[in-house]
Amino acid sequence: MKSALDSSVVRLGDGLRAFAWRDRRVYGDWLAQTYYYVRHSTRLLAAAAARFTHDELGNSLHVRFAAHMAEEKRHELLALHDLKALGLSLDQFSERPSTRALWECQYYKVEHVDPVALFGYILALEAMSAAHGPWVYEEVAKAHGAAAATFLKLHAHDDEDHVQKAIAMLERIDARGRAAIEQNLAQSTFAYLVMLGELLAQR
């Protein structure tokens, strides 16, 4: 799992460094797409938390996902705040097909594969933020001002803790669950990079 996560972080870092953060319109589109997928975070965590078993591990996973839900509450509103600080609004940006491809399949995985698979999605996004968020935040703050980078600032700081908590739970998950997580890690990494590519292509 560690090598898969390390590979994901490197690939996502390459995508982030190639992104046009200093372009106001492109960054605004990224904020809009971030809003569109982040608004599902607490719902996905709730859906997964409700499906864990009542044994010791299931209860631990249920409690962890419930705590994570509280940690993610209303974070999508930070993206809207930053969009407004740019002088833009959500109604200027429709949800991209690649954005739907990123989050929509997560409901299927939770409901029909294994709720623990959601860890793959979580790890892709939060390990990316922990490793590369500080650099992205600096780029955006320099180009557009710190007031337009509150989402990035929070996640660059908080997601390292979330990643460590997720990795600690992985040690207790069986081989079948870990395989589902690793598959989703690869899929979510791919989908996020496709989303970045679509935003760049629409410039």
C-alpha cells in the first residue's frame, strides 16, 4: 500500500505543478469543481459509516468515519468563499464530466463493493494535499491573495493529520479490503488528473 500511495502522491504532484494556478479563470474553475466534489465528502463518509459491521474493527471504522465527517463539515463553503474573493461565482462554472467521474463512483463502491474502499479516495485527495498543498497555497496566495486561498490553506495544514489517522486504520484491514482501497486509490488518482487536464483544456 505504501508504494501505491507514494506513486499516487508523485503523479498528483506532477499534475498540480503543471496546472495554471496563476490564471484567475482556471483557478476559479478549479474552485468550482472542488466545491462540486467536496460537497459529497460528508455524505460519502456517512454512507460508509452506516455500513460497517458491529464487530470491534467495524465499530472502530464507524467511529473514525463519523469523526472525519465532523472534520470535513462545510468545507465546500470555503471553495465558494475563495471563488467570491476572485470576483467570480459558481453560476459561471458548470460541473465538469470529469468531476462527476471523480465522486459519483464512490457511492457505488460504498454501497456495492466495500465501504472501506472509500479510504482509497480519501488517501488520494488528502495525501496530495498534505504533500503538495503548501506549495499550491503559496502559488495561489502570491497570484490572487490569501483571501482567495482559504480552502487550500486549511487542507494543506489539516490533511497530514487525516492521512496519518487513515494509515493507522489500514493496518487493521484484511487483504480483500486493502485490495479495494488500493484499486480506488489508483482510480481516484487517475480521475483527479483527468479533471485537472479537462480544466486546462478549457482555457
